Amino acid sequence: MDSKKPVSITTLADGGPAEPRWTARVFAVYQKHRWPVVALLLVLAGMIVFLLVFSRKKSTAEAEEPIKVSVRVAKVERDSIAAEVTALGTIFARKEATVSSKIAGQIKTMALVKNKPVHEGDVIATLESRDIQAQHAEAAAAVEEARTNLRNVTSGTIPQTAAQDEKVLRDARANLANAQAVYERRLKLYEQGGISKKDLDASELARTTAENDLRLAEATARLHAASMSPNDRRVAEAKLKQAEDRLAGLDTQLSYAVIRAPLSGVIAEQFQFQGEFAAAGAKLFAVDDVSEVIVKAPIADTVAAQLKMGDTARVYPQSLPGEEFVGVISLVSRASDPQNRTFEVWVNLKNEEGRLRADSAAKVVVATQSASDVIVVPVAAVTLDASTENTGTVMIVDENSVAHETKVTVGIRAKDKMEITSGLKGGETVVIEGNYALPDETKVEIAADEKEGDQSEDDKSGNKEDTDKSGDKK
């Protein structure tokens, strides 16, 4: 057997010019270091088994230990609540006026007045009016002429006519008396045969003529007194009135040449300037009285039906971030916008300091529903079944820090809290952060900042009790 082994080795070593195969070399090394390799493999296998057992025990321990979810909580309280609706409105001046020229003319004087404060009656501009002044002088002369004519008619013509009529009446009466006397004398003479019939007839004709003349004089006097003289007076008065009216019209046109501020406020806009020609009806400037403003906002029809004049509203001007103004609703429009189904609501605000600017935007918040002494929770505590539904769930944390899912019904909704009409009694602790997709019966851990806050409140109450006790001892 020993003689064969050397022959085999010699054959492998001297088996020809080809090099030995690698498998033969590996086998040779294994034959030489067999036990160390076996020991190394056993050590590696033991380490693997140890790691597998250790990881299994760790996972089992972790599985046995419950998972805690960090959350933030709040107490369920009884408080008042009001539903609020927000709309974007525009600020307008309570009083505003756009002034136009009533006559055509060149602007004689008008400074740069935009943004300038003015008072009612201040002169803002003047127009060229020399032609109107000339017409005014002519009309004034015509008035004086008509007044003089009326005075002449009243104190001259009418009295003179009356005097003449009186003289004619006296003359007619005297002629009639004379003719009557002559007739009577001749009638006696005729009866005595002293004169002829012809002479008697002549005297009778003279008497009849005198009677007719008296009747004519009386009728003429009555006509002058009843018709002609009053008519002359009325004509003279009408001419005077016509002349005075024309003068008054020119006075008015002259007043139009001086443009004044119709109200106190600020010149919001200037449309024309000195030297330009202002046509009749052309805009010159606009005045806004911003001591009180109106915020006009479109409110949905379902909400506007719940509003009335006198209700309060909060206004947040966009030009004054962070500032709040409280106003009063002065108008709820009765006509809606057919396109977006909204009603225009006016909110009046005092603005003595002039901080609110006309034509700027402002957010209007109005309360539509309100209730007091009801159960309320923060908005974040409720997970609604749908945004349009009034049902949802809250997670209540018990004394063992376990969260329980509870069905609730929501009533009035405000910006930061909701009314709970059923499902809660008040005093419970609800999750306000970390409740989304939180499984029921989950172990929770209240956030550290809330614990510190609770502790500080306890310390405050404890200190207060100690103080009260010390005070009682004293």
C-alpha cells in the first residue's frame, strides 16, 4: 500500500509537461488544514444561530409591548358659539359727489387739488364769464327801464286818465243840467205861446245830447277804471317780471362760473386742469367724505336671509393687515344678483381718522347663527364623514390614555370650534392633533408641551391653595 502511494504522487507530479489542476491543489490544502477549517465553519454557524435567536426574541418583545401614539388633546367645554360667513367687499365713501360744469367755458383758475381736504362751499375752480357779465349788465338796465315804466304807469298814466275821466264826467253833468234848465224854461214859454215849437224841440234835442254825453263819459270812466288802467299796470308789471327773470338767469349762470365743493371731504379725482376748456356737463373733480365709509359685500342668498339692519359685522381691511373694525349693517338688498345668487350687504364704519381708503378691498365677517352654553370642541377634534355632513367622529382619551372612537353630531360651525349636539356630555378629553386615521383602542401619549402646561396649571392652583391656606391661618 505504501509502494502505491508514492507511485501515485510521482505520477501526479511527473505526469507530463501540463501544469497540475487547481482542484488538486485545493484538495491538497484541505487535507493539510482539515481541522482548522472545520472549526471555523462551526464558529460561523454558531454565530448565525445566535443572531437568529436574538432577533426573534427582540421582535417578540416588541410585539408584546403596545405602540404609543403621541397626540395633542383638549377638554370638551360649554361655551357660546356663532357661525360666521366671510365675504370680500369694497369700501366706499358714505358721501361722494362728482362735480361737473353747468356752463361751457375755459377754466380760468383751478389748482392741482387731488387728495386735498376741502370744506363745503370752498371755491375749487372758476370759469371765464366776461360774456355773461356783459349780458348781465344789459339785463340789469332792462330791469331798471321796466321798473321805471311801471312806476310811470302806476303813478302817472293811470291817475291822469282817471282825472281826465272825472273832468269829462263833470262837464257832461253840467251840460246836462244846463240843457235840462233851458228845456224847462222853453217848455213854460211854449205853453204860454212865447216861443215856437221849433225852439222847444231844439232845447229838447240839446237835453238828450247832454244825457248821451254823460252816459258816454260814465261808461268811459268805468272802462278805464275796470279794464284799461289795470291792463296797463299788468303789462308794465309783466315786462318788469320778464326783465327780472332774465337778470336772475344770468345771475345763476354767473354763479355757475364759480365751482364750489358740494360737501366736506377729500378731492378723490381731478379730471380737468387750469387752461382747459370745460364743456357743459363735463366732469371737473370728485369729492369723497370718508369720515364714514360703507363696505359693500356680496353675501349668499341663504345667509342674507338671516341678516337684518342693525346687526354687527367685523371688517378686516386689506390695506391694514391685522386690524379689525366693528360696523353695523345698514342695508340688506332686496334684489339679488342673478348670476351668482348673492345679495349686497352694506356695513357702515366710522372713519374719523381717515385710515380706511375708498375703493379698497376689505373682508367682511358676519354671524348668522349663535348659541350660548352649548358643548363645543376645537374644529381639529372632529373628523366629519363628509364636508357637507353634520355627523363625524372624535377620539376620546380615557384615564388609561387609550383613545376611543365616538360618533358625534355637529351643530353650529365657527372658524375655530364646533357645536356638538349629541355624542358628548362635556368635560371629556379629545384628541385635536394625531387623530387622523387613528385606530380605535389605541394607546396614546399626550405631547410633552401639554403635560408641562397641565403641570404649570396645577402648580398655579397649588400655589393659590397654599396662599389661601396661609391667609386663613393669618
